Amino acid sequence: MVSQQRARSLQLSQEEVDDLARLLHDAINAEVPAYRRVPEDLEAELIDSNRLHVALYFSCLAEHRAPTKTELHGVAQTLRRRVHQAVPFDAMYRSYQVGTRLLWSCLVDRVGGEDLADLGNLALVYADQVTSAASAAYLEERERGARSQRTAAALFLVRLVNDDLVADDEATIREASALGYDLTRTHVAALVGNVGRLTTPEQNIALNRIAGGLGRYFINGPTALIPSGLAIAVDGDSADDVSSMLRACIQDAAASPSAYQVGIGAPHSGPSGLVASFAEARRAQMLGSLLEPASPTHRYDHLRTVDFFKSGDSVEAYVKAALGPIFVVDNGKQHRLLETLETLFAVALNRKLAAHRLGIHPNTITYRIHRIEKLLGGSLLSGEFCFRLELAIKLLRLVPALESRSQSSVR
């Protein structure tokens, strides 16, 4: 136990507290460069924080006690401000080491050797508790700030997805920059979720896991949950990379990966470009789910040709022009001819493989091909003719009336 005389020697006047606070401030600035970069108008706040530490340190030692929870909370509050002053964690920790050393040196000057052993143990307890409280507060505040920034970035991204930004590109770029994103760079947009319906709570949990997984691959890629799924903006110019990474994340995070349709836009630069990429991702998701339902990932650059037909009337007109004579065939043959065409294109016109997939004799395939060529007035040996027919077969899914008629004709 420290004697009453020694305890009195540890009680500092306000002037002594002020002098030690200034000394501590100068020592930290000399040894920790990050503190020298704090704006001058915040210097008074830093010195006030040092006053708190000096007063608390000597008060605890004079009263031979550890800091109370209330006192530690006060210390923690001052450290939360360091996060917003851009002081790195290691610099904050280093400042406490400098402070501990300086305050111990001052303690040695005021107290005789017979009390130092006991005070030394108490000083170590003080340093450990204060440093732990300060570190925990700093990290908690940093995480809270990160969550706030992620929330702000997500809201910003939702506005981009919905094309709700009313400001010009320059203002949007400044807003994004404040959130840590450079929209002058090229980005690829992606959408993960359901087409035409809201995601379920269970799916939202999985989508959050997917978003977390994406952080390992795309550090500077904001994500946002929207009613139909997950929106992602990736800093980069490779739709291939985005596609492969998304497949990996969905496989890792989702209990049923096949339950999600992924649409990926083309790479674009600037805010308007990112808005366009999200619009393309939405189109790719919708078109892909119709044209290639068995595939979970759909890239707009692979579907761009199909997307020339954006109105239902033009799609139906094209399909009728290319396949019209088949639609007038009776007795279920219409469906069989269309199914044969689709299968042939799926196997690169390999007749034996097509026959195997359809479960029919190769001669039957040959007969059907002759029938198709006669009806449509062309040859499957012609690349242009095949292109028109294959595109029409894909577009047929976008014309429900024609598709349902071709399917019902076999019933």
C-alpha cells in the first residue's frame, strides 16, 4: 500500500496536469507521424484527451485502484474520435505506448524507490485496462463506421440500379468518391436473384452470404439487396471474371444454387455507363431465364443479338417470318419439327447425336430435315439460313402464344 505521504505526492495540481498533457502531446507527435497529420484545429481536443489520461493515471495510483468502468468508458469515447480523424489503429496503439513510458518516467521522479514496486504493478494494470478499452472502442467505432459506409454505399447503389440519380455525372462521381468508389473507372454490373418475383427471407440470408463472399474477390465492389435479389457493381472490365467469381460464391453460399438467375451487364465507364450496365444485367437475367433456363448465369454480351428484338410485336414478326410454314403443319408434327431443329442446333447439326437425344432413328432425323428444308425453302448447309432459324428458335420462348401452340399441338 502506498503511504499517505506518497499518495499526496501523486495528487497533481491543474497546472501540473496541463503541463504533462502538453508534454505528452509533444512526445506523441515526435514519435508517431500519424498524429502530426491531424489538422491543427483538432490539436486542442487531443490535448484535452491527454489531460484526461494524465489526471486519471495519477488519480488511480494515488488512490491505489484500477480505473472504474465509467472512467474507462470516458477514455473509450475519446478514442472513437480518432477513427474519424483518420488515425490508424497501429498509430493509436503506439501513442499509448509512448504515453505509458512518459507517465512512468514522471511517476519515478515523484515517488521514492520503496513505493515503486507496488506502484509499478498498479501502473501495469492501469496501462493494460486503458489500452484494452481504447483498442476495443477504436475497433468497434471503425466497424460501426464501415457498416454505416456500406449502408450508404448500398443505398447509393440502389439508386443507380433504379436509375434514380437526378444529378449530373460529375455530381454523382463526387458522391461516389465520398463513399470510397471511383465511378470514372470501368465497372461491370450484376444482378443475382429471382426473375419477376421477390426473394424469400431464406434467399436473402443466402444473398447476404454471397455478398460477403464477393468481398474476398472484389474488394472495391459495393453490393445492395433489392426486392428481386442482390445488385453488385464490380470495378473491372472483364465480364468473364465476374461470371466465374459469382458462380463460385453462389456455390459456396447458397443451399440451392440453381434457385438463382444471374444477369451480368457489359463493362462501362462513368455513372451513366454503370446505370446502363445494370439495365443490361436485368435484360440478361430476364432473357437468359427464358432462352437458357438450365443455365444459372447469363451475360448480356452473349444475348445482345437477341435483345435487338425488344418489342413483342417485332419478336413475333421475326419468328413467324422464319418459321411460319411450320406453324401451319397439323397433327402434332409442328412440335416434332421445332424440337428437331432445337436439338440439331444444340449439337452443332450432328445428326447421329440429335437422333440419340430425341430417341429416334437417324433416318427419321434425315426425313425431318428434308421436311423442314422443303417447308422453309432453305438448306441447313447454309450458314445464313441456320443462323436465322436458330435465332428464331431462341426467340420463340419470348412469344408465349406461338410457343404454347407448338407445345399443345402434340397433346
